[in-house]
Amino acid sequence: MTKPNPLAAGLYLLLNLASGIFWFVLLVTLVAVGLGLAPLGIGLVLLYGTVELTRGAAKLERAWVRSALKVDIATPPLPAETTGLRGARQKALDPAVWRSFLYFVLLLPVGALEFSAVVAIWSVIATLVGVPFWIEYSMFDIVISGWVIDSFVTALPLAALGLLLVPLGIYATRALGMAHGRFAHALLGPSRAELLSVEAERLQSSRARGVEAAEAERRRIERDLHDGAQQRLVAVAMGLGRAKSKMGSDPETAKKLLEEAHADAKLAIKELRDLARGIYPSVLGDRGLDPALSALAARCPIEVELQVDVEPRPPTSVESAAYFTVAEALTNITKHSNGTRATVKVNRTETGVLVEVTDNGQGGATLRPGGGLAGLADRAATIDGVVVVVSPEGGPTVIRAELPCAW
């Protein structure tokens, strides 16, 4: 939790009393009137309006707490259905709304206590610091255990004490702000059950995207084998068969057929090697991400500036995702962007690996379904990674992938 600025926290705690009075009076009045008029029907409309008002007030309060107290409060998820009568009922019974309502009801007494504490702390400090400036004009003297304070000089120790209390006042104000931040986070943020539900949905979506990405990769490998190496090997088998049949009757023709079969066999080996590199490059497994990306950049027909710093070495799945992110990005730049230069930065962060590919092309790249960039996003999603594409018309295009090393 980030510590708030003491001045911002103090202003927030002072203004919070007024905010608490406003929301307490408004929301409690609306609920009371709505319940009283519920038999007439209009009360139900009023209560639903109160629900929406509470949701909006909670949104504003989260923004205010984030700005003043440096507490980032996530927005609770909306109910599964938000339209029609059923949606209205789910929104009215949403626990997040009632936690927010409780927050605004408690904001009045809590705000009063916080206001009183801040005013008391800084009033004592200001009074002690200001004693030398008003004691000579006072109608009475201050006597502390025989110590008479009646002039500027005799009041200086009190002023010094007040100055010594300033750090304590700053600490206390900041502590009050942090305490209110925890209070707001508990009632205005999502509950643990809601967070787990959202995480479960995200993991289910990630798993589905991972399965789809694996299936697409399987189909690609199958297609490449069928259209490439398999056809070459069939040609080799047919050539060898024809050469065998000609060996006795026409040695020259058999020799030519053997040469053709040999050439086809070499092409099949090359296609299989390229296919294996597309599945998982051997240099990536043997030497790591930096040499693998260097080899990839060397084969690219455009100029590539490469910066790689991934020590300590990340897990194999992260290396693979980073490698293919760069490979797909460079392929797109070469084929579609009309770019002549690309910059690739791959850095290790505290929690994972950050990949960023920038080009000087024409822009307009999108994560459209079925496209290569969408496939990268699906691959990254299998390890809880995220791929973001920023590509305005006219360029430049920036592809950024955040790949966690723990999931």
C-alpha cells in the first residue's frame, strides 16, 4: 500500500465530514421515502434510483480515495444480467451496492472522528508554536508547575515542543489516511468471493484460448506436413521406385531418377527442419532467448535493432511465448507494414518478461479474430500473459507483451 501525501490526506479527512453528512442525509432519506412509498409502486422506482445513485457515488469515492490517499480500489463486477426486470432485481440485490451503502452510512460517524482527530492534532501543534506570538498580549499568564510563561522568550520552549510535534502530527495524519483507505477498500472494493469469481472466469477464458491456440498450431503443423515434407517424401519414394525399375534396362535414366530423389530428400529435410524450428527452435532451448532472437533478427529482411536482458533465465514457456511474439511481429512488419526498421526490446522485470516491438511502418495493425496477432494473444493467455497492440494509421506500431514468470 502506497503511503499518502500527508497534506492531501489531511485535506481529505477534513472534507470527509461534509461528504459524510451529504451522502448520509441523501441516501438514508431516499431509502426511507422509497420504503414508505413502496406499496404505491413509485417507491420501488425511487429505491432503484437509490441503488444507481449509490453505485455512482461509490465510483466517485473510489476515484477520490485513489487521488488523495493513493489507494487503488478495483471496481466490483456487475451482475451477470443488467437489463430488464431481472437485471434490475440483480442490481438491487448486488452485495457490492449494499456494501457501498453501508460505507456512506458509516462515513458520517467515521468522518466526524477523523475530522476531530485531525483538528485536535494540528490545533495543539499550532497553539504551541504560536504561544510566543500572543502570550504578551494575553490577559493571563501560563503557569506550569511554577514555570511562568508571560513573554516571547519564556514561551520559546513551548514553541520548540510544538515544532518537535510536527513530525508526529504528519505521521498521525498519514496513519489516519491509510486507515481510512483500508476502510474504503474493504467496503467499496470487490469481496474475496467476487475476486475469485472473476479470476475463475478469466482462467476459464484463458484455458479456452489456450486450447484454441494449440488446436490452431496442430492444424498448421498438419497442413505444413501434408503440403510440404509429405509430398516431398512421396516424390522421393516414387522416384526411387522408378529408378529401381530402370536400374537393369536403363542405367542412365535410373541415375537421373536417383539424383532427383536425392534432391527431393534434401528439400524434405530442409522443410522438416523449418517446421521443427517453427515448433520450438533448438537454439532457444540450448542457448536461451538472446541467441535465438539474434538468429531471428539476422534472418529478417529488414533492419532490426535488438536489446535483450532476461537474466535470470525465464521458464521455457515464457521464452517460447516471447520468441514467437517477436517472430510474428517481425513477419507482420515484413509482409504488411511497409516498414524498413524495427526495434525489439526484451527485458526481465520483477514479475516476468516484457517484450516490445516497434516499427516505422504504416500502422493500422489490429488484434482481429483469426489473425496472427490474435494468435499471439491466445498463446500469451495460456501463461496469463497480455498482448497489447498500439497501431494508429500512419504508424508507428508498437506490440507489447507482458509475460509473467509465475502463474
